[in-house]
Amino acid sequence: MLHINHQIAVEEWELSENFTRSQGPGGQNVNKVSTAVELRFEAERSPNLPDPVKRRLRRIAGRRWTQDGAVLIVAQDTRSQARNREIARERLADLIRRATVAPKPRVPTRPTLGSQRRRLKAKTERGQVKALRGRVRTNDE
């Protein structure tokens, strides 16, 4: 069981792991041992996740969300299969934790009268500087 917080825990049957050969350094070991972990979490069918969390998880997961509603996490950071399993599970837990936090609603604000006046004053000053640029006219022209 993967504990996310006090309310949410993911059961083992919701997770499936697939082990493949890892990319990158590792010497001869990289060609023999399947150390990379592909962790699959069936998020859409999970009874432990509330619907708002599922919707936010789908948005946060991005490309890791598959068409059939699963979250796919690949970990191949270390040469150890056990450590890669831990890393993949930590990443999944972090992803779900971020999805549990509801976004704060935006409160629209208006600029203060003073800030509006300062902005307009700066614009007129800048316009005057630009108006002074150009050809210099002398009296004999």
C-alpha cells in the first residue's frame, strides 16, 4: 500500500510494474539486467481518489496520462532496480499529493487611482521625449 496522505492511500492492485533495460551508463550490467522501472497507476478506475483529485491529476500528469486513464512513470536513474522502484513510487506519491491541493481562486483586482495616474504621467513624459527627437531646425533653413 502506498500512503499519500491521511485520507488517500493507493492499493497494491492499482499499481503494476514493468522492468526493462535501462539507458545510460552502467557498463556490461546495462545490457544484462532490467533495472528501469515503468510504474503504471490506474488512476481513472481508482476508488481511493476523489473525482476532483482525478481531474487535477490528469492536468498535472500531462503526457504521463494515457488514453485509458492510467498514469505512467518511468524511473531509470540508478543502477539498482529496487532503488528505481522506490523513486518511481515517490514520484507517483508526489504527483498525487500535488493533485490533492485545490488551486486558490483568483480574485480580480483593479489598479489604484494613484497607479493609474503615475502610469499616464510616465506615458506623457515618454511621449514628450520622443517628440523632441528628430531633425534639428536652425534659423538659416
